[in-house]
Amino acid sequence: MRRRCPGVPTPVGSSSRPAVPRSSSIVHTTPTDGNTLLLHDIPRTAGITSVSAHYLLHLYVGGPTAWRARAKTLSPTQETALSVTDSKAGRELQASDGQLLLELGKDGRASLVELARRTGWSTATVARRIEELQGSGAIFFDVDVDPGVFGATTSAMLWLSVPPAQLDRVGRALAEHDELAFVAATTGRTNLVTQALCANPEALHKYLIERVGAIEHITSIETVPVLRTLKAAAPFTPGLVGLRT
């Protein structure tokens, strides 16, 4: 979802156009929740002048697929320790899992004892269901990490247009780039969106002309700098460790 807000007024005598700040977000909703958000909540929010909404059709990088540059900081031993090694087939989501998922959504770091208290299940049952849901791929755990820790101080969203017949090939090629933390196919005027994380503006420029520019069939690209991240994977709850404002 992309939103426009009123820009900073242009000084008298200036010939430049006023800046128009934008915000982008990914929203996980049910059809009912999505309609309410688009048709009622956002239009009533002061300061928003326009909205464009798009479906995420396919994820190439993001969700359970970690940013390659972040994953490469782990040693083989660390990767093994963090991997799900249980070979037992997981079970699919069930109606009874609703309360457990709700509590994990509030705080993915809650202990088994705390989750047992909130769901009314035993600690052993909570541990077993989480293991089964992870094994089936129904849930995964993510970590918010400041990209600056890895030397990436410049972030930008890249909105690309690609002929439909070449969309998957270009998406898979971009997914191999360490500079991209997110790659997805979308609906809309552009059909690929990515998030680039680079060391500085010069590194972003070099990435765009040397790596992105070398990929055939990209017909246009819009580069939008990310000035501030208000919310990432973690719930927006004041007091949570790692919350960036």
C-alpha cells in the first residue's frame, strides 16, 4: 500500500516542486478487514491525499526467506543451531490453533509457560503444536535487525516494470542479490517491488547501474528512498526491545 501526504511548502521564489512524502506498508488482512482499512480507516486519516493498493502475488525474498546479507553473517555452526532439524511431518492449521496464533502475533518471544497460561493448554501441548506448525511451514519466526549493524545505512524501495512473460525470471534473478531484503511480484502499474539496502547513496547508485541495469527486460524503475522505518516485522508495541521510531 502506498500513500501520499502533503509535502513541505516550497519557499517563495523557488522553481522546484514541493516534496511529496510517501509511506509504504504491507498489510496482512482478511477480505473484510482489508475493505474496512481501505474504504473507511485510511480515508478518515488526516494528511493522506491519495492511496494506491496492490496485491502481493508472490514472494521471492521476504517472510521465511531471510535477507541474504543477514543470513551470511552466521557461521555454519550457528545456521545449524537455528535450523529446524525435526524430520517429523507437521500438521496443518486447525481451528483450535486460533488463540495460540493470536498470542504469538502479540509477542513472538513469549515463553512456553506464558503461552500455556494464555491459551489454557499445558506447556507440553504448546511446545508440540509450535513444533508441528513450524514443521508444516504454517508459521515461522523472524527477527527485526537494524541493517546499520551490517553496514547498510541507505535504504530504498524499487518499483519495477517487467513484461509478464519475463516476470518470474527477473524476480528470481533479483532474489540472488545480497543488496535486496525484499522482492515480490505485485499487481498495479509496476509488477515487481524490492527493498534495497546499501552502504551509502553511492553504493546504491552503483548497484542500480551495474547489477539491476544488467538484467534484461526491466522496462522502468522508480527508486524511492526510505527515510524512516516506523514498523517492521515486530508488533507495534511501545516498550518492545528493538522497536525503532
